[in-house]
Amino acid sequence: MNDAPLASPARPAVPAQPTSPLQSVSSAQPGRPAAPGLFDRALRRIRLVWRDMAAGVAAETDDSIEAQIRACLDGRGGEVSARNRAARLAQSFEVLDDAGKSEFLRVLASFDSDPKLVDAAYEAVRTAEDPAARAIATAELRRALEAPRLRLLTQFTTIPDGRKFLVDLRATLLASRGDDKLLAALESDLRFLLAAWFDVGFLELRRIDWSSPAALLEKLVDYEAVHAIRSWRDLKNRLDSDRRCYAFFHPRMPGEPLIFVEVALVQGLAGSVQLLLDEKAPVQDPRVADTAIFYSISNCQQGLAGISFGNFLIKQVVELLSAELRSLRNFATLSPIPGFRAWLDPLLVEGSPNGRAVDLLTDEEASSLISAMPAENGRLALAAIMAKRGWWREPGLNKTAGPVLERLCARFLLQETARKRARDPVAHFHLSNGARIERINLQGDTSEKGARESATLMVNYLYDPARIDEYHEAYAGEGKRNASSAVRRLARGAG
């Protein structure tokens, strides 16, 4: 499963199939359109709309970005003129190269509060003689503090696809701001506005299936950030009768999913994503499924990074599935552990982080590993085993290294901390949402990415509707990580 901290894998283009409702899909990163295809054609259409609106703006002697921004803020004319000027400015931004867009953002960020007005308003608050005068002065101070750029950002919402434009604008801003404090202030303003406009109360939860519009299916392929959709058969398999896909949409961006979750309806906990996505496996009767496996969550809009929808999405999907399929008893994930080898590999080579000794392996484990893969010590033997391509397919190596990796993974998920929270970003996401660590699965993901990031391990997080709030409060308030007794025994080395 995926949330904002996780990166997307590169993915190959999906070959054309005349029988598919999609016409063309190609490789792309999440948050960026596929090209060419329905996605690009929609973007070109909206640019033409902006161009036509911009044609209604009277010619000016000064056509610079700063002059266009000032014209928008001056508000000459009526509402139609204001929308046309905003459309012209949006069009001007879209045609710029990367360097031009960075400069555009710096100019926009420079339209900050007037320090003289802020000082005068603050002085009025400080010298107010009674509560009524102070209340009036405080209101004036708030108005003085509001940067003109906020008014301009709000104007963009009046043009077609204006909210999508602002979402993409923030994506560009996040990628280019660096250590620039003025750009950081602009990003903070924009994030505040987007968080209010994209409050979960405004969002619509919709199911996506094979009969959904072709443009939407194309975006599903493009935005999938956990397990790449590699063919038409793969896509159809994920949308079959024993599968579900749900996404959040905003009314002002009806064709753009914000985040989506893919679900498999199965019997018992799933322990292998390769088996779960096997296109040759028979379709199961969803009416006899007792478990819903959430195997992928993908954030679609980079410009909404840090604005969380995932926890609400999971809870609402649990409610929907519970109402639709009364046989369901368990709601769990099959999730990657992207931080596991990033934590483990340096310890195997160095033995200690920051000079602090780490008792990584027991004497028995070290001896067994050295016997299976001769090396100077057990840590280097384990590192050499994981470096061997397809090591898990060799019974001797799998039998020796597998239990050690499972124990170390349990320890990593339950004990390792970064900034007072679970070190693994996916673990933090699910624990924050009220899940518990249920089971660790060796050979859960035997893809190249799975071996590279987590030594093929995946984890089931269990969502118990009766205890979600309890577990959420325990983690958010005390940092407590709830887990099954089997995982706790594993972390203690008690097998």
C-alpha cells in the first residue's frame, strides 16, 4: 500500500489492444499525465479554453508576469474580465519551461503583505484602549496580514479546471522551492487553501470498474504507484467481480481521482502479492469471501501531498463492503515495507549506527548463516545471501535466512523509531489510521522491487472496525504499536 512518502516505480508502456475501452496508455510518473492519450487531449482542450478566455483581455503595454498579476489584483472591470485575466495568467504559466515556471512562482510569492500596513495595524492593536477597539484593530490586523497572492490564488478557482491548475501549481512549487523562504511561504498559503477546499466532507467516494469511462481507466493505469499495471488483462483482472476499486473525487475535479484503493475479496489473509494478482487464477465468488485485502493505495495528485485522505478512504470502504457483503469478517492490507532494507543493510555492513552497538543476530543465527554462506561474520553472510539473485528460491538459503529476516522485520516494525513514530512510512500510515500489525509474510513480494526494498517481505495490517479508534488513539497519544501475539513473539525472538 502506498501513501505520500513512497516513490513510484518506473513502469513500461501498456500495449495497445483494439478490444479495450482505452485507446492509449504510456509510461508516466504519478501526478503527471500519460502521453499521448485521452489524458493529454483533455489537457490540450482546457488550454484552448483558457486561450479563448484570454483573448477577451485588452492588450497591455506591459505584458510581463508581474504586470499580469497586478492587473488581476487591481480587479478592473466585472467578473467576466477578472476570470479572463486569471485564465490568461494560467495560460502564461502553462507555456513556460521549468526555469520560467520557477521565476513565475518567485514573482507570485513576492506579492506578500505590506510590512508598513502590518506594523500600523499591530500598533493599533497594541494601543487599543478597550476590548471593542482591540477587536476592531485585530480584525484590521488580520486583513493587513493577508498577502495579495492569496486573493490571486482564489481567483484561479473561477476558471475552468482552476482547482486542478492550483493542485498542479503546488506540485511544481514543491519540486522547485528548495530552501527559498519566500517560496516556502507561498507553498504554505497554497497548502492552507487546498486543505480547506479538499476537506474530506466535500469529497465523493466512487467505485471504479471495467465499465468506467476510458479516460478514468487511463488515469488509473497512470497513477498506480505500488504494483504497476502492465497489460489490459492485468487491469481487467484488478476490476473483476472479486475485486473492488474505490476513489475519492472532488466535485470541481470530477474526472480526476485524488486517491484510490484496490481491494481483493478472498478467503483468509493473503500473503503473496504475486498470487493475489495472478491473471490466470480463477475468479472467486465474492459472496463467499471472508476477507477484504487492501493491496494498493495510490495518491494521484502530487500537489495534494501532505493533505491526508487515506484514513477516511479506508474507513469508508470498510463500511461500504460490510454493507454489500455480509460474509466479510476481516479487513486487512497486504503492504510493502519500503524502509526495511534501508534500515537493515547499513547495519549488516557497519554493525552499528552512530557508534551504538546493535545486537542484530543471535550466536545461533550467525553460525547458521555462515554455514549457509561463508563469510567473516553472520551479518556479512546475511548481506551476501540477500545480494544473491533469487536467493529465496534456494531451499537452503531460504530456510536459513527466512526466519532471521522475519524476526528482524518484526523488530523493525515494532521497535525502530524516527521522529517519535514508526520508522517505516507505510507502517506509520496504517498505525496512525488504527490498524494493528497482524502477520509478516516472507516471499510476499518476489519482484525485483520487493527484493530490493524489503527482502521479499510484506506485512498484513488488520483493521478491526470495533477497535480502530482505540488503536489510533494509542499510537497517536502514546506511540503504542498494536500487533498480534505472533508478531510480538517474533520480535522478541521467541518464534
